[in-house]
Amino acid sequence: MDAPQQFKSRRWTIPVLFLVFVQMFLVAAVVLIIPLVISYSAMLSSNDLSASTGRSVTRSLAVKIQSAEASLALESINSLIKAINEKTLHMYKAISAYNNQSNIDSIFYSFANEVKYTKYDLVMYYGSPDNAYIMLQKSGPKSVWITTPIGYNNPDCRLCQYYQQNYTAVDFELAGQRNGSAAWGDWDEDSWVFSNFRYDNTSYYCTRRPWYRQAARLSPDNVYPQYTSPYIFAGGTSNLVAGITVARHLIGVYGSDLSFTDMHDMLRKLLQTENSFMYVMTRDGMIVGTSTNESLVDLSTNNLIHANESSSPLTRSTAQYLWALESKSNERDFTQFDGQRWDHEDLTFQLVAMKEAPYLVIVNGAPKNDYSESINRVQQDLEETGRHTVRKSIGSSAVGFLLVVTISCFVFYFAVARPLAIITERMVNATQFEFSAFRDAAVHHTTYISELAEMETEFNEMVSKFADSVLQTQNICRVGSENAFVFRSDTTTETVMLRKSQSKAAKKTHRVVSLLWVVFIQTFVVALVVLVIPLVIFLSAIAKCNSSSVAAGVGIANTLAIRIQNLEVSLVMESIGSLIASINENSLDMSKIISVYGNDSNLDSLLYSFANEVKYSKYPMSMYFGTKLGAFVYLLGTGKDSIWVTTPYGFSDPGSRLCETYQQNYTASDWEQVRKRNSSTAIGVWDQDSWTYSGFYHANLTFIATERPWYRQAASLTPLNAQVQYTEPYSFAGVGDKTFGIAGISSNYPFFDANGQISGVYGTDVSFADMHDTLSKYLNTPNSFMYCITRRGQLVGTSSNESIVSTAGGMKFANESSTKTTKLTAKFLWDLVPNEGIDFTLLTGRLWEHEGYLFQVRAMEYAPYFVVVNGAPKSDYTGDIDLMMSDLESALSRNVVLILAVSIAVFAIMVSINCALAHYLINAPIGKITSIIRNASSFDFVAYKAMQRQYGNYISELSAMEKVFYTMIAKFAGSIRSSEPSKGRSTSDLNSSPSFPTSPRGRGTLIPLLKK
């Protein structure tokens, strides 16, 4: 059987280029997919972390914002209620202490004085047990309304006699039918005249009204402002105005209407996001105001509605949730939920409640995603970025892969496939005893693959030997044919030329590389290209996403931080403003009492005016008055050291029992000190219950009221511009055992005589002792800070509770503060204002970032023009985001290391697999063939016989070459066997090594002669 038939070829084979493609594809796929999965997972993880952290931060800040919103709404309503309570108490004092409670004229003029001196803008009214009723709303047409029962007779009431003068007979007839006579009239505040009364065909019995009946239940020793439940009333020209009434019980009841018409605007301006909501209801759920501006009245019944019946989905949904919590209670009282917060459906909301009448409840909230809407948009962008990055990475990797694979295939084609084809073609030629191709040096060593180069060299050497052997032993000569061989022994023959060309070609083969090295390089390049492209794209995308998400989170946090700081400072401004409003109210009320009912030149009258203020309105601050003659009286509540009197030496006021009494216990030494100082000052005890003073003792100090800053400031005004003023902060003396150096300001209000000359000044001391608590109460982060300064920069108080008095006893300026945040931000503000004429109120409403701090300035628009600075380190608001950024950076570093480690491991595995495949499918077969060729060159065919029985190679080029090679060997062996008889050998022994005759000059030379 001939060689081709003996050789067992594979049923299927693959081209080497297909093998290269498959190998490269697997390498690319594995190296791409694993980093791609890890990178995409890392990106998703980073995006989720950033988004969740952003949501967590924004929701945390949202809670603070909502709490501050509600607190500010509560503070605003409390301030309003406080002002109404104070006004009610002042009217209670005026009517009780200085007016005739049974005379409508007296009541009416007390209302008129209130409007004149304090500009009170709410409706005031008074009803007596006999249903006589008087109402005043400011001044102008239809500002007075009066009603009395038929037959009402009060000879001292000029108003009662006057308002019915224009009645017609029909009017009297209608009034008789209603048993009540009512009329509208005009009031001119300037001329102090009422006129133009018109009959009002209305029945009104004040004793039947809810405000009267509620107040009438109080006892004389337990009188305080009360509030009715909301109801619909007609006020002036307005109808169906919902509100509540505040009233006090005496011989009659004084009341004032509080309308809810402006509640919407107040609530709406407090909200910090577009979808936030807020509503106010009574403790049992009747709605009194909403930020949605919905109607508070059921138009079908003209009744006020409850919150769970609201037409607003936000109000109704949250109210129904609250109703469900109260379902077990017979009487609803939502004040018990004060400070609680809930999540319901897609809403988060909370409830705060007033602790005193009218016990209003405020509910506010927002959709859960309202504050994190930007985060959600960013997350959507991040998700799209992730998908785009995957597409881009795969596309770029595919392009890179195709490029590298194409190059690899070209490399393998020229380095392996083509050389194998050339060698196979030469084997075919050699099989046909065609050796002409071997004399051309240019065709030798066609590869730089060391294994192929070695095989080629051995093959050429073997062919040369076989050619010499065949020609010498068989003298093959085909004369006349195209490939003729002539045996010659000439050293210049073409055999020598063939060997020389082979030798030269061998010498030309300088640099060859192992096939496994080529496989390694190819695999490395493919892995590198396929890995680097997505890795670079993904890592840059992750970094960009991290930066984008963090920037979005920080931006949102900063925005919310600004809102929080705005609410913080608004709360403080509301609190300080409420205090100032109370002081202003007290000053204006005292100006009314002293001017209308008292005597500003008599210390007794002044003292009892102060005592009435303490009795009726429980005013907690000091009250004092200095006359133009230097007399001074001071009252602070009741008890020890509560009263202070100062008069110049020789002062005499025959009408003042106080002046006669307070110096009774002076010793001769005391009088000597009085003469030296020209000032007599004594401190004593005031008993508010018995209205007596006692226990005066001489205070050895000089006090000249007319020289004090509060007096001089007030004295600079005129009757035309008289107003409440405030001094600059200074250290003033306490009373009795209280020390000097109390920091504060003084309010003052001037009084003038008939000639327009200053007659005295009323004042109140405002201490800064409690300013720390006010400033620190509303701070929302651990490192937040707040301080209050005057418009000139003097410290009024700080949240750090540092002393605002310098070691020298003067007031500190903010830029001299010992608190880092105060000093740092104050110095920054100092650089923004001119050195001359410093006025920090000009900076109000502005916000800055400086050295890691975010802070702002807010100034009062009225005296004392306090300026509040508040802020915090930016990290207080973005701390979690900063930590998240650090985590993202660490995660990114870990992912890079992980991707590289995994990729290197995968690469090592794939290289090992590829090298193993190359070795077993290409290198090993080539090595075996090379070994057989080397043995065959020595006429050793043992390995050939063994290989001939094996299956062929899986690589089609190698399989084809093997078929040709074994055919060639078989023919060569056959040729050699044909010469065995002459050599005495057995022709059947293919495993023996035949000997060949040589030419006299050595080896024979095979000369192919090509026919032209």
C-alpha cells in the first residue's frame, strides 16, 4: 500500500486563520465581558450609591426644612396671637382701670385712643349684659356700628342719644319689631367726631354670640383671653369672613375679630418647594387656612369645612390619615400629635401645634420626591450614561477587535499559513522529483517562525541529500524533457550552487521567533486593546458619573442648606421681631395711658401706670420714666429691689407721696452723699398685691436721667416725629444687688408738653442675657452658628454664648470676637463695607461662601435694626455626600485593581490555553515533522513509519502538508529501495539506512536542466 493510502487523515480540519480568529475572538470576548460586567456593575453600584446618598441627604435636609417651615409658621401665628393677646390685655387695662365699663361713650373713646396711639388695625367691640354693643374698625365711613335694645336708656351716653337722630318712623317701627336698634356711622379720627349714622335693619344680641357666652363663663379672678371656634361672620363690608374672636369677661366683654383671609399668603410664602403644602386647623380639625388657597367654606351649606373634607387632594389625603389615627377618640384633639412625622402614600408630612389658645394645629409636608427631583433626573441621566457607555465600549472594542484580529490573521497568514503552503508546494515538487525550486535562494526561509524555519532548513537539507542519493544511485536522466537531470561530478555544478544558495539563505535567516511567542504577543495585544478601550471608557464614564452625581447632590444640598439657613434666620428674626413688637406695643400703650389717663410730671401717677401694666398685662420687662426735671421712677415686676426712685437734690413735688416716702430712712451720711452727687437714689420693694412700696434704702450712686443715652435720644425728636427708638448697646447698671455691666439696649418714647417741649421720656431696658438661647434654639446642624450685631457691628449675642462685653467693660465688635466662626465671617463682612459710615443692614439678603463656610446676612427693617448673621460649614450639609465621594473614589480604585487583577488572570488563562492549542495543534506537529525530516536526512524512517499510522493534524494546512510529506517520503523511500540490490540490501527493509555511492570528488551533484 502506498503512503497516501496508509496515512490516516482527519475527517475534518480547520484552517489556521480560522483557528486564529476563534482564539482571538474567545480572548477578546472573555477579556471584554468580565471587565465589562465588573465595570458596568461598578458603575451601577456607584450610581446607586450616589443617588441613594443624594436622596438620603436631601430627605434629611427636607425634614429640617419642613420642620423649620412649620416652626416659622407657628412662630408667625404665635406672634400674631401674642400681639392680639397683648392688645386685648391693654384694652382690658384701659377699660377696667381708666374707663366707665357701663358707658358706651367711654368704651368707644378707649377704642378711638387705641387707634390714635397704637394704630391698632383689627376690629374692636364691646358688649354689655343688657345687649348694648359698640364696634369700631379704624376710621372713616361706616367705621362705627352700634346697637342697643329698644328702650335702652343711659343719660351719660351721648353716642346713644345721637345715633338714632336720623331714624325715620319706619326705622323705629322695624327696630321695635326686632327689639334692637342698630346703625352704621362714620368716625373721623382727626376731628374726634362721629356722624352720619344710618339705620341698619339687623337683629344683633351680643349676649347670644359665641364670643360673649364663652367669656361670660370666666370668673372675675380668672380672666384671660379666650378664642372661639372658627365661624362665619359679617365684618364691615365683607361677608362670610371666617375667623375667630378673642374676648375677656368683665361687666361686659371686649372682643376682636381675627380674619383668616390673609392666611393663604402667609403660609404660601413660607414654603420652600413648588409642591410643598401647609394648612392650619383647629385642634378638632376645622380648617382655617391653607397654602392651596382653597375655600374654607362649603358653598352648598355656607358652613366651615373640616380638613378631611377639603377639596385639595394634599390636604384631604393627609387629614384623612390623621382622622384615622383619631378614630378611637370621641373628641378629636390633634394637638396630641405635636412634633410627629408620617409617610403616607407618596407624601411625607408632619404636625406641630400651639401649646396655648387658640391651640391651632399646623400640618405641612411635600411629595417624597419633591426635594430629590433633581437627584432623580441625575440618576436617569446616569442610567442613560451607563447604557451609552456599554454601547460605546462594545462598539469600540468590536472595532479594535476586528482590527487586531485582521492584523493577527495577516501575521499568521504570512508567518505560518503561507510558509506552510510554500513548503507543501515544494514537497509536491520534490515528490515529483522536481528540485529546480531549491536552487533559488530567494524562496528559502520564507518565515520568521523559528519552528517553521527549522523545519524548512531540515527539509531543504533532506531534499538535497535525497536528490544526491537518487541521482548518484540511479543516474536519473531525462534528456529532452523539461526537467532533465544529468549526473556530473564537476564542483561547479548546480548541486554545489544549490548547497551554496541554501547556505547563504541559512545565513540570511537572522531573527526568528517562536510561534508561542507570536501567540503570546497576539493574545496580549488583543487582550490589551479589548481591555483598555472599555476600561478607559468605563473608568472615565464612572469618574464622570461620580463627579456629576456628587456635584448634583452637593448642588441640591447647598440649595437646601440656603433654604434651611433662610428659615433659621427667619425664625430668629421672627422671635426678635416679636419681642421688639411687644416692646413697641408696650411703649405705645404707655404713651396712651400716660397721655390720656395719667400725669407725666407726677411720679405717683407714673408708678401706678406701670403697676397697672404689670397687673393687667403681666409685662415682664422694666418700665421707667424720666422727667425733664431729672426725676426718675423705675419698676421691675414685684418683690425685693423692684422699685427705684431718683430725684435731684432739693426736688419737691407736693402731689407725690412717693417722693415724700422714699427718703424717710436716709441718714445724715446719706444726705451728705446726696448733696455731693446732687442725686438722691433709693431702691425699695413693691408689693403688687397690696399696691404698696416699702423698704427703701439709699443707693450711693449718681444717676442723672436727663443725661442717659435713652433720654437724650428721645429728646432729639419732636411731637411730629415721635416714635419708639432704641439706643446703641451699652452696659447699664442693674438694680439693687444686680451688678453693673449688664449688656443691652434701651427703648424710649418721648412725651411733650403743650408747647411742644420735651416733658419726659418713657423707657424699657432690653437685656441681651437671653440672646444666646434665642440664637441657638433654631440651629439645625452641629456646627451651625449665628450671631446678632447692630448695624455698626457691635455684638448683641452669639450662639456660642461668648461674652459680648470686652475686658475693658465696653461692647465687643464682631470682628473682635473670640469665637472662630464669628470672627472669621465678621472680618469678611468688614471688608465689604466702607470704614466710614459702617452700616451692615446694606448687606441684608446676601449669601457668601468663604473658607468652607456658607453664611448669610439678614437685617431688621425697623429699629433697632439688628443684623443677624448665620451659617455653617458646607460640610455640615454635604458631609454624607463628601463621605460618599470618598467611598466612590475608594470603590473606583478597588474596581480598577479588581478589573486589572481579573483581566490579568483571565489573560494568563487565555494565553495559556492559546499557547497550549498552538503547541499541540501547530508546534508539536511541526516539531514531529521536523524530527522525521531530520531522521529521514540520515535515511532513518522509523519515526516516519510510526507517524504514518497516526491520524493527521486538525489544522488543514498542516494536514495537507503531512499528506504531501508522507507521499514524498514514500517516493523517496521507494527510490532508495530500488537501489538496494546493487548494495546488497533487502528492498523491503525501509528501516535500514542505505549507503549511496559518491563521486570521486565527494558527493554527487544533481543538475536539473531546464529546457528552454
